[in-house]
Amino acid sequence: MHPPVAMTRAHCYCNSMKRNQFFAIALAWTMLTPAAAEIGQDVARPAVLHEEGSGAGDQFEGHVTWRAEQTADPSAPRGDITIRGEVVIPERNMRMTITLRRNFDPSLSASHTVQVDFIPPLDFAGGGIHQVMGLMLKTSEKAKGAQIDALSVKIDATHFLIGMTGVAQNASVNRRLIRSKDWIDIPFLYGTRRRAILALAKDGDAAAMFNSVFAD
């Protein structure tokens, strides 16, 4: 498979008790946080789904449409920006939304959150999504990704939340990685436990959105 699907568990910055606490907070947070208001133009970039298989594996092309929106969370400062990406992989009948934003909830130990929502029906060959494993950043679509220090939890069959570490030094490294790399990898497991990576381009006009949300 090229690039190789090198699946590693997301590096957790908390123990099992904190994982359970994060899950409880994340569940309430994803249910209550209002949608952001649209303020920016759409930026379409390539998206590529790599599935584990014999040899080079399977590859399916699609696109992600990035948009900068005004954060509607009442605890966010005026003018704060949320990034929303709408992903479509036609050959796999896969549609999902990825939402990246700063975290302003003091009860959630994270600098930023990344919400991954798969849009039903999930009738592709993978049999649904078992788990989203985290985030990786890379310089190009075929490069090897560098792991973000984060904790990923499954809310339900279609909703997942990734909390990027709130530890200051590690959070700074995370932000620099995101600003300096042009592609995001989202590794996940299908319901069949087959592994896959969704690669999303964030270069060009999309880069300014990420530089804003992930500024030091």
C-alpha cells in the first residue's frame, strides 16, 4: 500500500480515568455546542482514501471543501474562527465533516478539538466505522505522517472527538506541525477492523485558515 498504512494508537496524554472523564465531557460538549456561522469562501482541495489491502492497497480519490466560520460557542472570544471541512469520496459512498476549533471549555483538557462526523448511510465496504485513531500531519500526500499528541474518543457510530493535548509544550509542537504541513491524515478502523487512512490537502488558500486557528 502506498503510502503505507502505519497504524499506531494515538498517543494519550491521560490515564484511563481521564479518558472516561474526557468521554463524558466530549459527549455533552458535542451535543450542546451550536453550529458556527458561515463567513468565508469555500476552498476545495484533494482528498484521498487509502485502504489496507494486498500489495499497494486500494486508493480512492475525492475532495474536501474547507470553510472558515465564525465560532458560535458563547465562551469563544469575538471573531474566533472555526474550520469546517466537507469530505466526499464518491467511489466509497463516504461523506464526512471534520470541524477544527480552539477549546474554550475549562473542563475539557485540550488546546483544540477536532470533531469527525460521518454522514449516513455508511453502506460502503468497510461496514461502518469502528474507531478514529487520531491525527497525523505530513508534507505531501504520499509522505509519512507525524503523529499529533491527542486523545480520540468514540461518541457513537458516526461521531468521534479528538482532543489535542492541553500540555503547553506539547500543544505548541502540535500547532507548529499543523501550520507547517500541507496534508492531514486521519487513520481509522472500519467495522470489519480493516485499516484505512483519509488524506486531506490543506495547502493553498486553505493554509491561512489553519494558520489562524492554530497560531501560537
